[in-house]
Amino acid sequence: MLVPFLWMLSTSFKEPQDIFTYPPKLIPTAFRLQNYVDVFQLIPFQRFYFNSVYIAFIVVLGTVFFASLAGYAFAKIPFKGRNIVFLVLLSAMMIPHEVTAIPLFLFMRELNWIDTHLPLILLPIFGAGGVFGIFVMRQFFITVPTELEEAAMIDGCNRFRIYAQIMLPIAKPGLATLTIFTFVTVWNEFFDPLIFINSRDLMTLPLGLSLFTDEVGTSWHYLMSATVMATVPLLIVFFLAQRRFIEGVAMTGLKE
């Protein structure tokens, strides 16, 4: 599992002529740090990085907020047709994204949102990604004893106060799980930016990395250097939340 990552890291420091030497060398004969500097000169890498960071940040916040609200409602608030509505939502996850790509593109075009970041922000929050978040949070809130709610209601708490002050603090493992899944998905998303983005200044990192094969040529040392830098936020998010993530996976039933 680690070999591809180690090869990527090794290649990011190699000279072009050393990449495909035989037998392959995992440790470069000379470390070429200039590869990382050249990445910023060949493409507007810092702009792509900023676009990915702020889009992922907004999508994570939006998904966690709306999914936790809906998950709490489906788990703890009885209303007519609750299970039917939940099954209808889950059915949205069964439709391949490629099937809805053209209708979504036409819909975004009617709204004049093509070549903007709005589709990249709103579709993950209120689309299949948001439904997955609702499922995760519902599974977690189901495990919370109803007696906590009843005690809070006796003390005069309304539903939103129970959600904000009681449920959310308890749901930290579930929130961490949803945060990691959402961040990784949005950060690695290539298909939607390819469809909705035309301007170079609006590109995200996965789309920007493709320039190393489309425009610069297949410059593996530059591509691997850029990919290493693109991987760093994923590692940071996972290691910061890994304890909560493992606990959340166990408690929300995702391991099954």
C-alpha cells in the first residue's frame, strides 16, 4: 500500500532522466528541490491550491451542518412518512453521478452558474454527498439514549437547543467521520470541475494537475512534486481527526 506513495515522493525529488532507470531506485542519487519551485512557475499552482482549500472548507461546513440537522430529525423527531422520505433520499445515492451529469449541467447553465464555483459548492452539500452525511449522522444519533432528550425537554429546552447543546457535543466522533469523508471526496473531485469550470483561474487542484500531461507534457517529476503538495492537507486532516474517525466508524455502523 505504501509503495506507490513512496515512489511518488521519491520521483518528486528526481532528475527527469533518473525516473525510469532500470533497476529502479527508490532513493534518488541527487535530491532536486527545484522541482517543487518549478511547479509554481509552470502553472498557477498557488491559485489552484487556494480554490481547493476554500471550496473544501465551505462544503465541509455546509455538509456537516445540514446533514447533522437532517440526521437528528430523521433519528429523533417522529413525523408522518419519516422512513419513506429517508428511503427516497437514500435512493439518490444509488443513481450514478454520470447519469445526472448532463441534466445538472443544463440546469446550472440556465442559472448562469457555469464557470463559477457555485456548482462545486452546492451540489456536494445538497446532492449525494449530503445524503451520505445524513445517513452517517442518523446512524449516530440513533445510538443516543432518548432519555437525554426527555430530560432536556422537562428542563424547558426546545428541539434546536437540544440539537445544538446536547446532541452535537455527543456526536463529535460522527462529525469527525463525516468531516474526513467529505473533505477527501471534495478535495479529490475531478469530474465536476472538469464539467463546470472553463477558466484557468477557477480550476481546483485535481484539474490543475492534469495540465502537467495536457500542456507541459508528461513531466513526471513535476507532476509528482505537485501531487505530494496536494496530498499534505489530506494527511493533516486525517491525523488530526483519526481518533474520532475510528471511534465514529465503529459507532455509526460503517464498518459493516
